[in-house]
Amino acid sequence: MFKISGDIRSGTKEVEIPIDNFRGGSNTLLDEARIAPNEATTATNLIQVQDGLWQPRWGTQVYGADHGTTIDGAKEYVKSDGTTELITVAGGKVYKSSNGGSLTELTGATFTAGTQCYFTQMGGYDSSGTAKSYLYIANGTDALARYDGTSLTTYTTLAAPANLTASRVASGLSSGIYTYYAEVTALNEVGETVGSTEASITVNKERSTWVAATDKGISWSWDAVASAVRYQLYVSDTSGYETLLTSTTEINYTDDGSVDINPYIEPPLSNTTNAPKFKSMCVSGNRIWGTNDPNNLYTVYFSGSGRFIGAFSDFFGGGWINLEKGGREMPVSVIHYQTGTGTGVLTVLCKTPEGRGAIWQISLISLTVGDTTFSVPSATKVVGSFGTESMLGVVQTTNDILFPNRRGMFSLGTEKNYYGVLRTNELTVRVRPYWTSLIGSKISDIASYFYDAKVFISVPTNSTGNTRTIIYDTERLNWTVDWSIAGKQWLEYTDTSGVNHLLYIPLTGNKLIEMSDSFQGDLGAAFTTDYTSGRLPLQKLWKDFIKVNKVFIKLGNPTGSISFEVSGTGKNAPFSTLATASITATTSDTGMGWDPMGSINMGTTAGVPTTYSDSSSPYYVKIRKKLRDIQFRVTTTGYDSDYILQGFIISGNALKLGAPASWKLN
């Protein structure tokens, strides 16, 4: 495991064993006696910096005002002039604030308190055709709301048209053996109602044989619906199988057989005139996509594009698709990604009861029937894929999508050396025991965020929800397990002066929390840190011993009080603590001008002392024991304790000893 230079046959050769590589991160998969010197068995409240060195993690502070109740969601909103606002939902109310200042309530929409809210921003147009920047807010329970920088609005739900009736046009068709059925729907600016009560009528000729001039056709009429902008009429020769005939602004329509029936568009399964009640949202292909509708578990919705962004009726270019309706896979999250060939496409992550799930990708093609052009979705499942049950756990990195399920954290990306192939890989092999110990019923609550080339993943370690945070480092490809803080949602907010804030919403509490490497402690209180190495064998063969004289530790910029502990297994002693020491860093103040030197005042202004510590501070402890393995532990408990762990050196003499008598089996 270690390289020892020199001839050790004499049994007294001096050896120096350096350990200064920690890029392996955390390893909970293997026993402490099996992990490599560059890995840690424990890395509590630590983060890796520079070239993979351990340091106490960032601190936290409250950000912004007290909401008076638990926060159910937050998102940065970029206004049309480029300035930003922070939008939060708490206690069913929506608020805006800037730069961590006071809250201003936005009226016009409310949400069920205690229900997680989800957000996406996309430009659109209001009813007058004016371009707007909209922030959409959904929670799967209440009506979809949107904020345009001034007002917060929802859509008024329309009822399906009533009193649909049919009559044969005079001097045209007569009663006969052919029955035609119809339903009619009403549309507003965002969606469409379900079909009306079905109406029917008999005629003496099949529709395909009608001659418009002489047969005249069937007149369909219905009651007007307040606030409706259009109506869509669906007809069929079979009850319950109506498809689209026409769209009209009138409350009647005469079908004379001259218009082709569109077999691809059926009456909606749910009323979308206040928009579908989905949860997960994203923008892909200049459209808004949504899924995880509690009333339509298999449905993925899409809006129109251009002028009709945010409108989900097929008349506006929107629509929906069911993914294997009635099957085991239910859509959870939508995200814009790519196919194996690099083409941007809507990607849907699904869940299954045992936790594996699946991934689908949906593309749109345009078809024209008569003079009507509409979008038809086509769905393809990614072969061998895994999915997720956590909407807020899905995160996009520089190249891949990462997402959690009960079996681990997975990535979706292209396969090296295989053009056009997407694959899902598990990333949590090294920390699998930790992951599998998470609370299965709370996996859906996992919240992730990609920041500083790291994925912060808040996970549930008990039944209350997310209680700890682990980190996947996309540069070093390792894990840090774990932190004593957690959020139910992560986000970034850039204030009006351009300062970026990494925020999370705590499981309990009425305020947002900011995390930064410039903060000490958690909300003004100290947190503990713990680095513990594996039990490292000191010779190539684990049966051999070294007389360890000293153990050196080098810390960068140490401050506060730092505890150092060395443990090991002796020749005739069990594994135990060998030495402990408290490192109290020496700091200095420097500066001139705040204190007169005798009668001479050095400068005209008050100076500010600068506190500094050494960027390379070595220390050692004496051991003087014959050991076959060794373990290091570095801990802190103080508010101002900090360090960068730069390495260890084990100094001693190689020994050629016989095996201890206690090893012998009778």
C-alpha cells in the first residue's frame, strides 16, 4: 500500500510514509481496514478544496425576512428589464422581495399551505398580444398561477358547454339508420374543457357520401360559455369515440360533410382551462412541458409555442400524451436534455413501485388534416434506463442529468465510443450502504442542486424528511458524506448588485438559509467536523510491523482549536488510541496607525489589524509503538475552527518480527 525506500532486511531501516492525497473522498462501502489512504471513513461537515484537500464546510446564515410560517417554495424571477426579484410561497400566500429585504405580498392567487410549489420562467404574451416574462407557479393541487413582474394571476375555470343538440338541415338529410355522435368543448387563453354531454342524431346517409349542396348536413348547437374564446366540436359514428371536426367562435356549426375529421385529436380527459394541475415543469423546444398531475398520473402536457406559450389546448398548438397508461411507470419529472445524437428533446423521468423507474423522451411532429395543422407527440423509452421518484432531486450538470431513486444516485448521459446511445449509470457505489439506509418512504423528498461543480443532495436519514446533505463532486468524481444541514429545496438568487446567493429552504423554520464559504458556524452556532481515515496497513504485507516513532500532520491556515488523534494496532495490543493532541493555531495581527508610538502618530487615519495564520503549519505527536496499522482522526467543535488538511507523515523504523503468539490457532 505504501512505498518504502531502502533495504529493510536489517530490520532497522528508517522509513517515512507520506499521505497527502485525499481525492478518493468518502467510502462507506468497504470496512475501514479495506479502504485506500486517499479515502475517508468519516467526513462529517467537511468539503474538498484545491486539489482534493479536506476543510471544514461552508457556514450558514439567515437570508431575508421572516415569513411567519413554513416556506413552501422559492425561485428567482428575472424581470423584463434584467433586474431580479426573489419570489417565495408561504402559508398559501406569494411574496416578492429584493436583496434580502422586506416582503411584499402578491395578491391574485393563493396556494394550499404546506404543499410544495414548483416554478419555471418563460416569456409569453398576454391577451392583448403584449410580450411578458412569466414566472409560472404550480403545486399539483391549486390552479396554475403566473407572475409577470407586476401582477399574479390565475385562469378562470370554464365549464363544459351545456345543451348540445343536433338537427337535420331542412330539405337535406332525413332520419335513417346512421347515427352520429358529438361532444363540444370550450376554450380560453390557456386550455380546454372536457367534452359536453354527448348528443346524437340519425340520418339516412353515411357521412362520407354526403353532397354538401343537396344533403345540407347536421346542425349542432350549444349554450354559450362565459369567457370562452372558442369552441371545438368532436364527432364520430361511434358513441364515445369522437374526434375533432372543427374549431369555431360561434355557438353552432353545420356539418355538411365537406370538412375532414381529424382522427388524432380527441376531447381532453381533464379540464385545462385553469391549466393542468401538474407539478414538475420545464421549458423545452420553446414550449412549457408539465407532468405529475395527481388526477392524470400517466399524462405529460405540452403548451403551444410562440404566441401560445403557456396555452395547453391543441387549438393553440398544445396537447398531451399518456405514457403507457395503466402500466407500472408513472411520470415524475420533465427536463430538457438531449438524445444520444445530441438533439435537444423533452426528457421524462418515471417511477415504479420498487424504485427502479424508467426514462422516456418525447418529440413532436406536425401533421395537417384539412386546413388544420397540429402537433403530435411521439414517445421513445431509453433502453435499460432507471428513473426517479423525486422531482427536486433531478439536476442537470455540465453534461449529464443526475437523479436519485431508492437504489442510488444515477446519471443519464451519452455512452463513450457509442454514437447515439444514452445510458444510466449508478454513481453511489462507494457510498451505497449509506444510501440504502435512507428512509425509503421519503426518497421522493430528496432535493439536489448543482453549484461550484458539486451536486448538493439533501437526503432523509429519518422519518421527518431531509436531515443531512451529501455532495457529489463532478470534478473529482467522489463523494463527501455527510453534512448536518439539509434543505427541502435549493436555489440561487442574484441580487440587484450582482452578488450571488446559494440558498435553501429548511425543513422547518420561516426563513431562507444562505450558505457561503465566508460564513462561520450555522446560524451563529458552532458545528462539529470529523475527518477519520481508514485503518491503514503500514507494510505491503499486513502481517508485518513498523515501529512508529512520530506522526506528523500539516495543516494549512489553521485557526481555533483542532483535535488530532492517532490510533493503531500494536504487536501485543488491540486497536486503540495511541496519542491525542489539541492544536491551537498561532495567529498574528499586523498593521500600523491605530496606536501612537510615543509622541509620534504613525499616519492620519485609524489602521485595521490583519489576522493571519500560516498556510503550511506542521505538527507532530510521539507514538513509539510497534504497529501493523494506523488511523488518523481530525476533529473540531469550535465556532472559529478551520484548517486545510494537507497531509500526514508516518516516521519510524521497519521491523522484521515474527508473528505474535496470540495469532496462533490451536
